[in-house]
Amino acid sequence: MKPAASGGILLRLAESPLANEAELQDVLAAAKSAAVKTSAVHDKWRTVKLLAAAARCTLQAGRGTFALPLITTAFELSPPPFSQLTRLQYEVTETDRCEMAHLISSIAANTQEDDKEVTAIVCTSIMVWHTALATVDTSGSHPQTFLRFSHAVTHILTSLVVDEPALENWSTCWMYNVLAFAHCHKKREAVGFYLLREIHDEKRLSDLVPVDEWGFSCSTGVNICVRLGLRGSHVATMWKRFCASLYAEGSLVLREAQEEVCRHSSDAMSILQQAFQKETTHLQVDFRRPLALSINDVIALRDTVLDAKVCLTRKKFDLVRLASFLVIFESGESYLSSVDYPMASVSSVVALAQRQRYTDIAVEILQLGLRTNSNGNSFVVSGKELKLLFEHTISGDSGIQCSPHHIQSLYISAQEQQQQQQQQQHPNEPEMLLHEAIQNWSAFDMLRTLLFSETLEGLLPAAITLIRGDTKLAHQLLSDKVAPSFVLEGLSRTVISLVEEGDVPLARCFLPLLVGICVRMPSQAHLLLTLQAITSFVQSCSDDDDDDDGEWKALTAILLPLMPPRCAGATLTYQETKTTVIGRTFSKRCQVFDTLRSAVSASSSTYDYSQLQIILTADQKGVRLVRTSSINGITPWEKVLPVKEVLLEMVNRMRDIELRNRRHLDSFNSEEEFTTLEKIHNDDSIGEKPNDKRRVEWWEQRHALDRALGDVVKEMQSENIFGCWRLAMCGDLTYSCMMELQSMASELLQRCEAPLKHVEDVVMILMGLPFLKICHVFKDRLPFNPSHVNMESSCDLCNEIFLDIAQGLETELLNQGIIASLGDDDVTMVREMCLRTLRAIWNASFGEEKQNVEHLDLLQLTRSPVYLVLDNELHCLPFEAIDVFRCGNVSRVPTATFISLRSNGRSRSLGDGLTYCAIDPNGVMPKTSKRLLPVCQRNGWTVNSNGITSGKLRELYASQAKLYVYVGHGKGERFLNRQELYERFPDPINFPAVFLMGCSSAYMDSGPSFDCFGMPYAFLHAGCPLFMGCLWHVTDGEIDRLTKRLLMLISGDSCGDSCVRRPQTIGEALALVRQACKLPFLTGYATVLYGINLPLQSAIEE
């Protein structure tokens, strides 16, 4: 280019900024004139270079509006194809921009070595152009124009510049311009998403921004300009400010959105708070008490959880997610970033994301905190551990986190520490409570157990620790920002699991804490999880027969749509297994403890026994009897009787009798009548006294209730219910006798040409043959001697008894369809078999040498103990009063495996150790103390009377007692409460046998949707081998008389009752002392056994 006037102007202005519009027009005119006058490419590039220099000086002077025309004119005057770049300033399609960029790339690829100046001129010019656009105010109104231009610039730079140091310099300038544009025009969000799009090939967040939002169809892959541009120190400073500002804007969006959620959910939170503010986390007997929720309240809660306004959408997290991603991109492989966020702020956002169950977002934000402030820690668990929890939550990989082996190893560590503490304090200490075993777990162990456990074996220990354990750990978890969301999810799953296992009373204990977390941290996800737990509990109560007003059902109908569908292959619920499995809840609680430690050997051996399960079938008709025996060779027997409706009618009659009995006793419970009541109870004579009339009326009512109970027993024995199949309830005879009965049963069927499939049925009948006819039972005795039958000097009584029994056998064989018909020969054969059976069982029990005696009681045959496994709705029935059980060798057990799991330990008996007696500890029953204290004053017996002490179980253990006797009001839960017993590790070695001689101490609450719940199971769970208590309310005089005689028998004394032989077991002793009751059914058979029918030490010594 020749020096000319126009050239002089350009040279002069290239070294100084333009001052006004006139100078701008002069320069533009001079440049265009020079371009017209020359055709040389070199001269044209010189003009472009001078215009670019002038634009740069003008920009540096802060006059971007003048610089922009200069640089666009420079490209208009540049040689083709570079002159086409002027189109970048216009709204053309991205395809056009990409075509130009590819064209330039192809030219640059063919540029000769001496053309490097052209590359420098183009890069300088386009960077000046980019800077001008970034600073011109009008560019801020349409950020897409500038950002699309920026994208094209990066493509041009990476295409033309092959030298990395040079490209780094250009990238630094480009990055500075982009960040300056965001700062000057307050377009951080637009710039942030643009940068995300530029680097999306390194890590794409597809749900954060659509791929085609910016229309960048010509991406070259990893945009090196972004990474190289961040190497400059001044750019890094701007980047730090940009990301921090972007994060702050996002935090503000979240805060405002969460405040809106809180406003929309405030009414629902108030309803929950008011409904559960009086609820307790302690185990309550009246767990079916109504919730403080009206129908309108529940409708409001349901509508709130379905309202989109209480949901914080994922879109609200876009800015903080974007900031997090850009920070992590900048830090690259290094752990720390130059951007430093306060960990407390990061933890708040993580918590908010997890509160909505956006776990993937929580992970993204958490990575920001880990990279920017590794030394800070606002979490109760470390950031790395929390990230691990999140990642496993997303992947669903839970097996590694909380396997039974892992949970057991955590327990063993805590147990060793606890045992060391106990040894330092006292050698005779009860077992740990469940929460004591794991309260030393770390917060991380607690959270991962709550999150990933799929069964109650893992969930319950962690959950129970939150409401029972050391408040330090619970406070740590619940005061944290993130942990409460995990806790709430775990508690919700725990409640649902407990209900599915039939443990409804315990499920209610967790609702207050669950609601408290939800109210403190409201979100749609939290409210849904809370309502699902409440729905599960409400639904279980709606299935109860006591829901007379239908309130539970109404609540269930409203809330049930909120429950998630059950997964295919999920564990069957309690209701689904109720007709096949008895004591599921008891077994599950035992499994929870067994998972934490190896099973402890039981401390009682049971010898031979038989067991009978009585189960209500799923239909409305059947009652299934399942009999098994510990004797090898005896085949299990099963029979379904179509008597369910009649049996449940007896249950209802028993409930009515219990209610009348309680009302009768309560009517005399006022303070002014207490003295009179004592006199009524304790005066055995009814003579001519001033209160004779009242006393007579009182006893008439008691006898009326006693007769009503007797009628229930008669109905249970009748053909309407159990009939002849009650004989299956008899205990086994000796092994040889049972084998002989099986042989005789087969022979009888063969000789009658009857199907052999009835062998076991016939064995059941033959085994209980003496009970077939009870017309000759005198005060529960059946005097008989088989040698007296059909002899010359035959005994009329024995012949008559034999004839009745034989006729009864014939009748039952026909009635039960075992034999189609009986001819005369058949009758003779059946009677022969009957006599052979009576001789066999006589010899098995009394021996052949006893045949020379006059008579012995056929009802006192030596039989194995019988254990009843009752359907949870049948515990109120007086099975022990049925004739086959009156000999006393019967006890109830919670599960079909209870006895077999406790049959391998060392022998244990009653009367072989110390006894702890709590006689009237409330000090309100002086007559009881007067009657029983003398009996308890024995060597080695500890007596507590008229004194209430705390820590009763520790006191009991300190006494090393083998028997705990409580005589007083109610169940004695002020001293040993069921919550502690249920939640303490079972101790079958040291826990004593228990006599709880108070009103309704053995009462078992149960329903269609929950398992039995009461003091018997609580004590058995704690390791008690034997529990004795009262099924319903009793009078103090009657129960004191029974208790006194029982304690005398246990201690080896005579109680004055005549009997053929001394009782061998506690069950036989109880049967004997029942005879002392004036009200045999109302008092005598109110007293029942649960657990192992222990032998008496006095009988063992004899």
C-alpha cells in the first residue's frame, strides 16, 4: 500500500483512539478509499491491520461504539473469503456460520508458512471485534447474538492457530470477554449455560439444558478455548467471581422457592403438628386410641401432598447445579478449586435437594463442597461418606452397605464395650437394651442402615435408637441439615415394615418423630413419606373389629391412594400369612436380636412334649388343628373343623363375660366401699351378719359369671366345636404305648375294612379314650381298673364306665366317617380293641402291678406336657378348662418353634433357687400382705412389700432369683414394664420364671391385622422360661388363696390338698391348687401358663 493521504490518516489514528463521530467517518472513508485504489492482497491486509489497531485503541479508551464500526469495516475490506465474516454480525443461521467457519478452516489448512501474518491479523481483528461486542451496551439485550458469535470465534481460533502458547493467549482474551460480558450486562445465567454447552462433550447434563437450545450444530468436541482460557490468573479471578455470583443467584432462587413451598404447606404442617403433639414414643397399651385427625384434616393433608405448589421442581436447582459443574470443570483432576464456597451454604443446598428426593442433584452439589472446602464439614457424616450414601442410593447397591454380617460386627464391638462397663459396675446385670447395643455406632453406620436395610433386622435397631437411645447421637442426626431426610425415609420404611409384620403397637411409637421431622423440614416428598407411614398404621386399625364407628375405615379410604404399589415378590404381610403362621411378630422380634448376636443357648430342657396349633383358616368356616410330637415315630396330625363361626361366637361371649366381670368388680372399687369389698372377698362364711344380704348378692353375681364361663367351656367341648377331636389335645403317653396304639389303630381299621388313611385319626381317639364319656367323672376323677372288666367278680362301676367308653368309641368311629357301619361282630371287635387300649394306657401310666388295687383315676394318666399355639384371636378362651387339660400339663407358647428352639439347654426347674416376691408393692392390699407374707418368709427368698422401687429388673438380677412373684394390682408394669422387656436382649440363661398374679396380667390384645401383644409375650421375649398370669380380672381373696397354695407346693410343702401323687410340673401344681377356688372357672381357670411347663424341684428330688 502506497503512502497517501488516506493511508496517513489510518497510520495516525491507529496509534490513538477516535475522539468523535467525525473522526470515525474520516477513518472509514479513508479505509474504503485505500481499498478501492489498490488490488494487492498485501495492501488490503495492511488496511485491515490498521483498522483493527484503531479499533483496539478506541476500545482501550472505552469507546466501544466507535470501535465496532471500525472492525466490521476491516472485515468488509479484507480479501475473500475472509470478507464473508462480516455476516457474523447479522442474524444468520448457525448452519451459515458453520459453513463459513469450515471454509476458513480449509483456507487456514492450506496457508503457507509466510502467511502467518494473515493468521495473526485475522485473529487480532476477530478478537477486537469480540471485545467490542462484549462491551457495547446494546449487546446485553440479546445475549444469544453475542454468545453465538463467541462460539464461532472459538471455532475460528482453534482452526487457524496451531501453536498452543498462542492459542492459550487468544483463549485467555476470549474467556475474558465472555466473563466481562456476563458481568457488565448481568447475563450470568445465559453465559453460564452457554459455557456448559461449549464443554458438554466432557460431561453432559442432559436434563439441565437441552442439546439444541443454542443450535450449536458444528461443535468440534472438547472446546479447548474454555480450558486454556482459564489458565490466565486475571481470568481465573474473574471466573471465581462469576461462579460465586452464579451460585448466589441460584441460592436466592431456591430460597424464594422453598419459602413459597412452606407457605403452601403451612396448613398441612399445622394439622400434623397439632395431631401428634400429644403422641408419645413409648409403647402404650391403648395403641388403637383414635388419632387426633378429623376427616377434613386428612382430606386437607391428601390434597396438599398432591398439590404441585408444594413441590420444588428440578428447574429451580439449575443455577446452583450449573455453578457446581463449572467449578468442578475448572478444578479438573485436582481436588481443590480456586473457587471457595462456605460449606454451610453448600450443605443447605444439598439438604434441600435431598429433601425433594433429587439425590443426583445432591451428589452434584456435594461434589462442589468437597472440591472447594475439603477441610470444612457441615455434615454429621463426612462429605465423602455422604457422597457414598448418595451414590449407593442412586445405584440401588445396598447389599454391601448393611449385610447381616456387617450389622452383627457393629453390635459385637458395642457389646464388648458394654460388657466391660457392666463388669466394672456389677456382675449380675440384665442384658442390654436394643438401643444400648448400637448407640455407639457412627452416624454413617446409622444412616446407611436406615437407608439400605430391606428388613426389620436392620431397620428396627437403628430406628429404636433414635427414640430410646442416647440423645447425643439422635441430636447429631436430627440437627444436621441432610441426615433428617435419610432418617425420615428410614422411619417411614420402619413403620410400614412393622405394620406388615403385625407389630402395630410399636409402629405407632415412631409416628411422633416422623411427623416432627416432616413439620420442621416440609417438602412434598417428606409429606408423602409421612402420610404413607400414617396410612399403613391407619389401615391396620381399620381392619380391627373394634372399629364400630368406621372412623379408621374412612381415614383409610382417603389416604390409601397415596400408598405405593407393592413390588412383585415382596414379603407377604402379616394378614396374608395369619392363617398359616402363628406368632410371626414374636418370631420377627427375636430375629432382630439374633441378627445382632449369635443365639444364646436356652436354659431349660423340655423332655418329651406334644404341641397343638389351633389356627383360624382364611375362609369363614374352618379351624385347623395341627398336632406334632417330639417323640420320633409319631406322625403329625392335622384336621380342619368347620366350626370357625361358632368358635368366634365363643370369643365374643368371652369378651362379654370379661366386660361384665370387670364392671362388677369396678362397681365396688370406690374408696368408701373398699373396706366392705375386702370383707366380702375374704369372709368365707356367710352367716347372719349385717352385710349378709349384700354379701349374698355379690357372691350370686360372681357365681353367675362363673357359670357363664362354664357354659363356654361346655360348648367348646361339645360336638358343635371340638367334640371328639379335643382328644388330640391330650399329651402323649409313653413311647411304647404310643407305638402300641398306632398298631391297634391299624388293626382296627383293617378288621373293619376301613381306609388306612384314618390311622392317625383313630390314634388320636384311642389316646384320649378316657375322655370320650364323662358321665362318670366325679370331681374330675374317673375311678377305673381294666382288670375289673368282664370278670366273675366284676366291678359294676368299672363295667359301666367301660361300656360307656366303648359305646362312645363306636359312635365317634361312625360319626367321623372312619367306619361306614358296624355289625355285631364289628361291635365286639371294637369293644375288644377298647379294652386293650385301656389296659395299654393303664400299664403305661401305673404299671401292671397296680392292677391288684381297687381303682385308679384314668384322668391322672402320665402324659407329656402339651403346648398350645393359639391363633391370636383365641387367647381369651379358657382352653385350660376343657376336660382333657384339667390335669394341668398344658401351657401356651407364642410360636410353633418356641419349644424346639429352647430344648437343648441345661435343665431348669422351679424351687431350685432363690425367689423374689413383690407382695402388694403399692401398699393398698393389707389383707393380701397378711395372707402371703408368712408363706414368703423362707431362707433365700427376697420379699418386697409396701415399697415402690425404680430399676426393678436390676434389683431382680442382683437377687439372682430363679422365680419372680408379683401379687398386686394389675400387671405390675410400674416395676417391670413391657416396653423394657420387649426391647431388651433375651436372656434365657438368667431371666427368672415369672408369676404375675394380678388382674388381667395374662391378657393378650390382638386383632385381625396385628399379632398378640401383652405381658406374657413380653416376659417370654426377655428370656423368661415360664410365665403365669390371669386372663381376666379376679378377686384378691380367691387369687391369694390359689397363690398361697402354689408357693407352698413349689417350696416342697404340703398345701393340704389330697391327690394321688405329688405334682411333677408347675402345670400339675396349678391344676391342683385350682381346686381351692370357690369359683373354679372365674378364678381357677383365669390363671394360665405361657412358656415351658417347668418341672418342680421337689418332684425331681423325690
